[in-house]
Amino acid sequence: MKRIPSTAECNRLQHSSTLKHQGKSQFESLFRQELDAKKQDASQNVAFSKHAMVRAEERGIQVDDTLLSQLSDTVEKAQAKGATNILAFDANRAFIVNVPHGRVITAMSQDEMKENIFTNIDGAVIL
């Protein structure tokens, strides 16, 4: 014979179930916030190697927030396509970027682009 739970037992079980659901919702919400923050940080964290900074200075390439934002967008697009090392360029400058690490490896000016062959890249993106 089955025992029928009392009203108090039913209320306690229902309250426990509600708390578990709220806990799951809060956890899920916090987890999604952290994932979104990590994605945003990753996309905005393009850094220049020491070599790239020296080359940029030597070649008169100004590294500013606008350029970093462009390179971040480029890295994000390249990641979506599965690229590893890319050439990011416009009419006046070019950068070799390691996509997984978000690191600019080298920078070159328009004059140097004419004389170079780019190897070991698996993508090119126009800035």
C-alpha cells in the first residue's frame, strides 16, 4: 500500500524543486555572462610582439586604439574561419598575426609589401 504524502511534505518538495530551478537559472545566467565576457576580452586582446612594435616604430606605423580595434575584428573573423596565421593589410601597411594567440608578429609599410613574399600564412584579411 502506498502512503500519500502530507500537504506539508508536498509543499517542502515543491519549495525544494523551486530552489533547485532558481539555482540552476542563476548559475546558467552567471555562466553565460562569464562566457560572453571571455569572448569579448579575447576579441579585444590583440597584442604586438616586441619585434612587431620595433618594426612598427621603425616604419612609422602608428599603433593606436583604432588599429587595435581593426586587428581585433580581423582576428575574430579569422578565428571563425579556422585560420592560424594571417596577413592583415590595407593600402599602406600589413601585419602578420598569429590568430590563436592574438599576437601581431610583424608589421611592414607599403614599400616593404612590394618586395616581400608572404609565406606560412593560411589567410588574408583586408583591414
